[in-house]
Amino acid sequence: MSTEQTHEIRLNVNGVEHQAAVPARRLLSDALRHDLGLTGTHVGCEHGVCGACTVLVDGQPMRSCLMFAVSAAGHEITTVEGLSRPDGELGPVQQAFRECHGLQCGFCTPGFLTTITAGIAENPDPTEDEARDMVAGNLCRCTGYQNIVKAVCRAAELARSDEDGAA
Amino acid sequence: MKPAPFDYVRPGTLEEALQALAGHPEAKVLAGGQSLVPLLSMRLAAPAVLVDINDLPGLDHVRVSADGVRVGALARHAAVLRDPDVARVQPLVPLALANVAHATIRNRGTTVGSLVHADAAAEMPMVLRLLDGSLDVVGPGGRRTIPVAELYVGPLESSLHHDEIAVEAFFPALAPHTGVAFEEIARRHGDYAMCGVAAVVTVEGDRVVKASAGYLSVSDIPTVVDLTEALDGSISDASLAAAAEAALEQLDPETDIHATADYRAHLARVLTARVVTAAYENAREEKA
Amino acid sequence: MTTRMMGAKVQRVEDDRLVRGTGRYVDDVAPDALHAAVLRSPHAHARIVSIDVDAVLDVEGVHAVWTHEDLEGAMADPLPLLIPHPTLTHGRTQYALAKDEVNYVGEAIAFVVADDRYVAEDALARIVVEYELLPAVVGIEAARSGANLVHDDVPGNVAARMEQSNGDAAAAIAAAPHTLSLDLHIERSACMPMEGRGTVARWDPDQGRLQVWTSTQTSTGVRAAVAAKLGLDLGQVDVITPDVGGGFGVKIVHPWPEELLVPLAAQRLGTAVKFTEDRREHFISSAHERAQVHHVEVGFDDEGRVLGLDVRFWHDHGAYTPYGLIVPIITSTQLLGPYKPGAYHVQFDSLYTNTVIVTPYRGAGRPQGCFVMERTMDAIAAELGLDRADVRAANFIQPDEFPYDQGLIFQDGRELKYDSGDYPAMLDKIKELVDWDGFESFRAEKAAEGKRVGLGLACYVEGTGVGPYEGAHVHIETSGKVKVATGLTSQGQGHQTAFAQIVADELGVRFEDVEITTGDTRRMPYAVGTFASRAAVMSGSAIHLAAKRAKEKALRIAADALEADVDDLEIVDGVVSVKGTDSSIPLGTVAVLSNPLRYAFDEASKAATQFNVGDPTKPPVAEDDEPGLEGKDFYSPPRSTFASGMHAVIVETDVETAEIRILKYAVVHDCGHLINPMIVEGQIHGGVAQGVGGALYERMAYDESGQLLNASFMDFLMPYVTEVPTSIEIDHLETPSPLNPLGIKGAGEAGVIPGSAAFAAAIEDAERLPITAMPISPSELFALRQAHAQEPK
């Protein structure tokens, strides 16, 4: 069997330009984890249902297990590692998850954090129903979602107070 | 669950994309990939070549005019759903789109991709069929328009040729005095429906002059049924029941692990009544 | 004054790394590792005629391909039968790689190691196996008929038949004024943690040592199994449990084939090797649970008091029995819940089928037992026209009857003797929480809107904290930081937080100064594992005891240093002081003094050199002492401690579509003293969601040939946020356990136990037709309505 052809790609992840040589079939989730060593993005099902691997592509949540790394080249990717504040403190969604006990085993958490980051950017003051809707495509087996919904509202509150502080 | 190897091309022009397809009978087009990539990862599909069309220029449009909505091959479900003009000209499109998978999938998946995938459990092929829309495709012989009546030829099978690329779908505008409605029932929110029904109803005064409904997951190809005759001009328990029976004659619900054929048929009846009634009410408001 | 940490809603120390994406799960370690993949049987039952791996040898990037023929010694023997109960007369386990026969779709046949997982899967596709198909035994009915056998040498497919009784149930039923019989079914589900299984191993040829990271609920269990199978000394094997992405039971099973094959490959290839299970593999090769069929005979008096109860049930054990009879034994004993039947007899058959193995999933046989008992209570109430809560109350063990001996032997071989509880008080609380007495007016209100609603109640008792033991090691470092190790593992329960709370309280140190390590055999080689809601009870108690020992020593040394009496000392925020004076010494300094030194290495350690410490006429370390400020202890209880709870749910069943909506969910829970109420409530939330899944959504849909039709998250319907109750009302009752120093009982599994029972009751109440099988889908409810409508009245 011949050696598989690789593609030289540049991936912009969390504002940092990375170079990698990957076969065309390398899923973005695997490229992030194994080629770039960004293991915060988790893989829960590899068929796009669980949402653990969700990253932001140009600000929009997408399943990194349903994209090839070669297709992601040229886009701005944000992973869970990119959600902290510039000073290293937890970002609002991360902080809210900790405060509200929005995680237990933490495996699905990165996908929730990225999804909610985009969600509260679009809807900075979600109702509880809207909060539920925001995370409706992510599976969690530990928390029963109760505290995740609380964390969405708390994250929005923290992000709003950031905005107020900045204004 | 990792895809088998494939060659990958990412053409910058439609011509190059067509050439790539023409050169490889085993090639597949990759747009949003939200249905295709899982199939690849489960190795249920193993095309020799993937032609990634995401770089093709001028295909991510959602163009709304008085006659309808034109959706380019690279327009994501989310972009179509977000566009307020789409809702104004053809409200059934966003009503159905809101039920396509989950928001994250809609951010990447394309409406045209869903149409081409030709799944009778998917919302958009049924909606295109119900609205009597069309799909524009480009192939070696140039561009042609496939009327939806000729698009779906079998289970998961469209009349698109292998060497053609779908470039634009057309959803006709809502006609005057016409209302639409959509409802589906899924096991979980965001799942494929056990049954879903969309209806388009046109009125003159209080009278129904035209009514048809499209059905999800109760047939193996996207199916639309003309209910005008069965309703016989009015909305009543009896006429709605007659409409549902007329529909069921043309449907073929099947039993699977989520629902029996009987239950799906029952849902088709319940939803037909609900959705036709709602579309009728909307049509009457439209008139006012 | 340090605030008491026990009972406080302390935020978790685990979360900082987990929300930053810097947790270390097993697939995150050893980025340089080769990747393994496993060829799995596509057939439920077949003889392997031949396996041809020649085509794999050409695949570039493949380092090894093995079948059973490549295994030697103990590796070639069947996997261990972990819990060899004497009544398991026909226990069978699989091989690491199938030898001659496969017994379920998913059974491991060949093992490939390659540069990456993609290439490994390419290689699998080139292995050619010739099978001779055998008839598949799928489902309890097929297994019971015995027409086809899973294992040729197991007659009737019966792995075990077990019987227990307390009193003469048959006679009691015969003499009872009322009798009923019920047939009750529960289907298969599975733990389905978000992270599947995974194992990484690295062989260090310089030290002759194996390091294994594995996503397990028992690192010491894996260590013992790996050492035994690979022929290594225990001392050559370290097993480290990294962050684990959920377990719920499936990861207590060990060693999985890959937990042996990966270390073997690391040793043979001299490089790190990794196996990361994918989701499809998890469905078809990791364990399932729950499927049982039950027949109940019950006799009762006019008040609904159970005079005699006879339960016969059949347990679908899947293809093998590596975890013994734990699940059906738990059903057979915990079925009794908070009740005291006059006489009880239970008998079960554990049956082989050509499906994935069955081992404990959160609740572990209790959801089935609870379903059986609670359906029986509801049936009695319906038969007598009594209030369902009143019938339960009539059967409760009373608060003054503890310890209450049910007269049976529990899963751990110990007496089923409840230590504490207050069921009548709990019933009052749940009735209030769900507004039991106001429900009929709510029902009428809804009926006026054309809606159909129902209320269900289910009660359970859960034996938690089973033995044999757990241990802990507490080390107060010279920095004053406290390093604590316990051997059992964590899968998201917040042990690092809860255990640190216990240590902070006992030692009088700042919570932030305590660091807990779990599941690392280098730090604590004696441990059992995390299952049966035992971590808080077992390790929590062991940590408390070990901290106590460290404290005793600290006070003794400090008393010397401060020239004070031990009884006059206190430790607050890591400083030992003589009460009511300003004479004090930091714990870190006490640690320095505890270790007489010859060599100073910094300023602080100068104080501990031989010229500065101790009485020069005595040995620097006393005969009965040892250097260092450490405490080590083990906790080994005589038997389990029994937590309890009651759930109530209100549902609406759609009159037209038969969809089932949850309007209210209420929980009253008694796990004794709470260490961290935030964590306990989180456990309840998660359990309730799994209960909803088990009641309304999840099942393993096998076809007749043994193919699992829904081996994906598309079709195995785990609840999203949209399927769980929008709020869960929780109230606690705290009846402390007398069996352990902290008065705690387990809380991990509780939330899931009464789910199916409560939903079945609520749906039955709404629909006025008997619900005897769970889970139930709208389609099934619709079918029940149709059938019921056709029944002659």
C-alpha cells in the first residue's frame, strides 16, 4: 500500500497560526488533538450527534468531527483552550460552569463552552428557555443539564457585566 | 470510526470542479458534509475522491425576490433560516429549517446539500416538493433546471447525474391568499421525525380552493399529496379526516425501532388535521 | 476560625483544569503512541473457521497484527471471572481475542497496532475471517426456551439459578385475603459515558517497568490483572487513572481485552501504544444492563400490607459473566426497598444470550427491583381502591425498627441489614414536595383543558458503600501543604473536592492546601474501586481516619515543641497553637521536626538536623514511631450502609399523539450527612436524567440475528436538555449512618433507581391502563391505547 498523500495546511487556532501536514481524511477533531496537541477538544461520538467536539469556526459553533482539517484551513478556529481571558483568568462561560457546578466528568464540557460562547454573543440575555435551546444539541451524561442551563444564564450575566465594565 | 483514504481536490472554479467530477466516477461532492462525513467515518461510503466545493465563488447566496427564494449551493441552513426576507416571501422554508437537526449542524450543513441527499425523512426535500420548486444543476452539458417533480426518483436517490453539481435551489414564493404550516414529531428534539407534515392551503373567502401537504418519514421518497378534493372546500373534522385518509392512501409508513407503521399513520392523521387547519387559518389571515 | 467545610457547597477544585481544556483524559496522554484498533465480530454467534491477516502485512504503518494464536501463557486463557459467586455454576468469560468461536457482535477477534488509528482501521478492513454461522440466541424468551445454546456446555443457557427466602412466602400468599400476580419487563440500556474506554501503556526497558493509563473505575484491579496476565511482578506495573470522562459502572469491568493487549503490545514493541474506543465499539463491545423479565405473586391484607411476596425473574446476562451475579443479586435483594413483606421468596435464572455482556450500570439491578416492587404496590392500591401512598406507608419499616434485618444475603455476601432511615418522614416530604394531596384538583383542572395528566411515586433503598475496604494516605509536607492519596478512582464525582473538605475539617488546614490524588497505584496500591455508591463512604471514611492519625502525630510533636499538653492544642488554618495563647507552630514546621535529618537542604530543614532536634540520649526516631508527618489508615465496614429516597413525577400524556411530557419531578433523598450538597444534588440531577432515559428513551434494539440496530447516538436516544425535566425539586433528609465516622451514605446511583417505576406509575395514572414494561415510547403507548380500547370491558 502506498504512502498516503499529505496536504500542507495552515490552521489558525485561537489566534495562533499552526502548520501541519495531514492526509485529506484527517478529521479536524483529530488534527486539533493529535497534530496540534490541543487536547481540550474531545471526541464523543464521531458522528456529529454528541457535540463534545464542537469548536467555533469563524465564530460559529461547528462539529469538528464532521469537518476535515483540510477544509478548515483558512478559517479562524476557536477551541476551549481559547476561551480564557487574555490575562489567563477564566472566561465568563468557564467561570459560570465552575460557579454553577455545570460539569462533572468534564468530557462534554468543551463542546458546551464553545457553543455557549457563540450563543451568548448572539443573544446576550437569554431566558431560561433560550438557554435550553442554546445547548439543545449537546449531550451530557453526568449533569442532567440542570446546572448547565443555570450556567448559560450566569455566563451571559458575567459577559454582560464585562461589557458594562468595558463601556 | 475513521474515513478510508480518499483523494481530495478543492477547486477554485466551477469548471475545475466539474472536471474533477468528470474524471472520477467514484468522486463525491463535499459541501457541508454533515450527512456525508458520518457515512465516511463509519466507512459506509468510501469515495475515491472528494471534490470540496467550499471554495467555489458565488454560491453562498440567499437571494429573495417576489417570485421566490434562491438558495446557493454553499448557503448554510443557518444563513437561510436567519434571513428575514426568506420568511416574508416563503415562510414555510424557515418553519421547516428550524427543525433540521440542531443549530450547530445547521451552521455547517447546506440546504442544497440536504436537497441532493434526497432523504425522505429530511425536511427540505419534502418542502421543495410541496412548494413545487426546482433545483439548478451544472454539468458538462451546461446548466439545467430540474423541476422537483423530476428530482426524487427513489429512496435516497435523485435524478442528478454523477458529473453534475447542484448550484441553486428555488423555493417559489407564497401565493396570495395562501397559508402554510409545519409540524413534526420526533423522539427527541432535533431527531429525524417519526412523522412530519407541512401544508399549503389557498382560500377564497372562507373556502379552501387548493390544499396540499408534504410528508416526512412516512414514505421512502419525499411525498406530497393534493388534498383539495378530499377537503371539498371546507375545514371540518370530517373533511380533515377525509384529507388524512386521502393522504394515507399515498403514503407507506414503515415500522422501525422508533415507531410502528400504525403509529406513524396515526401521527400522519393527527398532523394532517393540525397542519392543514393551521395553514388554513394563516391563509385567512393572509387574506385580511 | 476555620469554617467547617463538611456540608458546605464548596466549588470544585477539579473544574479549573476541566473548563480550560487542560484536563488529561487517557487519549490526551502519550501523544507519541502508536494506535491500536480491534477487529470485532460482525456475527452474534459463529465458529471461526480461519483468519487470514496476510493482506495486513503490506499496509505501511502497521506494526503488529495479532489473533488468539499470537497470545501465549495466561494471555491465551479466558479473561478472569472477577466475582466467582458459588451459585454461578456455569460462569464463562471471553478470551482477549476470540478463540474458535464468537458469541456476540463486537467480540474482539484481532488486534492491530499502527502509526495512527486511521491506518489501523485500514488494516482491519484487510483481515479476512471465515465464519461458520451458528444460531443466535437473542432475548430472554429465546434463552429460556433453550432451543439453541450460546455455550454448548451450558444446558438451557442457565449460567446460574439462585434462590433466597425469608419465611414461607407461598404459604403466606395462599393464606392472604387478596392476591395478585404481575408480569413485568425492563429492557436493555447502557451506561454510555461520553468518553468511551481507553488504555495507554508504555514499557520502560531500562527499569523493566510498565506504566498503564486507563479509563477505569479500578486502577488496582487493572494492575493486578495486567501483572497476572503478562507474567509481571505487581511491583513492575503502575496503573494511573487520569481524568475519566464518565463511568457509571461500565468501567469497573476489567480487564477489558484492550487493557491487556495494549500493555502487551507496549512491552513487545518497546513503544507507547494507545487504544481509544470509538462510539460504535462502545455500543457493541462494552457492557450493557437492565434487561430482565419478572413474575410476581403477592398476597396482602385489606390495608394493603404485603403478607407474602414471591418473585421469579430471568436476567439476560449477555454472552459472558465476567462480573458474576452482582446485578441479579441486587435486584433480588434490593427489590424490597423500604418495605417489610411478611414473607419473601425470590428465585432468578441468569441466562446467556448472544449479545454484549451485562454488568452493572448505575443502579445495578435496583431500577428493575424498584420497578417490580413499586408496580406491585400500585397494583395493590388499585385492587383495594386505596391511596397509593397509604399502601406504601402501611408496608414501611418504622424508624424504631433499625437496624432492620431483611433476612437475606446481599451482593457482598453480608447480611441485608438496613442501618438507618426514616421512611414515613420521607413520604411526608415527597407528598408535600409534589403536592400529592392537591393532585386531584390539578388533574381536574387539566381535564377541563382536555389534557390528561398522571402522578407517580416510587420509593427505594440502596445499599451503598460496600466493602471490602478503602485506604488513604495523608502526608503533611514541610511546606504545610497536605497531599492525600486514596486508591479508588474518580469519574466526575468531585472526589478531589469532597475529600479535601473532609481533610480540611479533620486536620484544621486550609481547603486550598489539600491536594487529593485518586486512582494512582504508585501513591496508594491498596484499593478496590469506585462502584456501588461507595467512594464517599469508603474513601471518605478512610481519609478521615488517616487524617486523624496525621493529626494525632502533629499534635504530639507540636506538644513537645511548644512544651504544652496535647489536649491544650488546636489546629486552625494549618497552625498548631496552645488554645488561648499566642504560642504556636505552623504544621509545616511540625512536618520538618517529624523527620530528623542529617543533612539540611534549606533554611527550614536546618531546624530538623540532629544537632537541633530531640533528646540526645534517645534514638532520633522512637521505636514505635516513624519519620515524616503522615497518616495512613483503612476503612472496612461490617456491611453496607443503606441510603434511601422517593421520587414523584407528574406527566402529561398527549391525548392525540401519546407523547409523554414531564410536568414536575420531585426527589427526596437521604444519604446521611452531606459532605457537599452541591455535588450531591448534581449526582441526583444526573441520575434523574438517566432515569428519564431509561424510562422513556433508551433501549438496545437487537434484531433476531443479534445485530444491534441502534449502535449510534442517532438511534440510541440519550436525553438532551430538551428531554429532561426543566427543574428537579429536591429535598434532603439526613439520617446519619451509624456505621462510619462521618455518618454518610452513598449518593452516586440513587437518582436513577426509581425512574422507570415512577414514570410507569404516572403514565398508568394518566392513562388508566396497566403499564408493565419499560421503557415506553409514544408509539408503544399508542399501541397500548389501541389494544386497551379493543379489550372487552
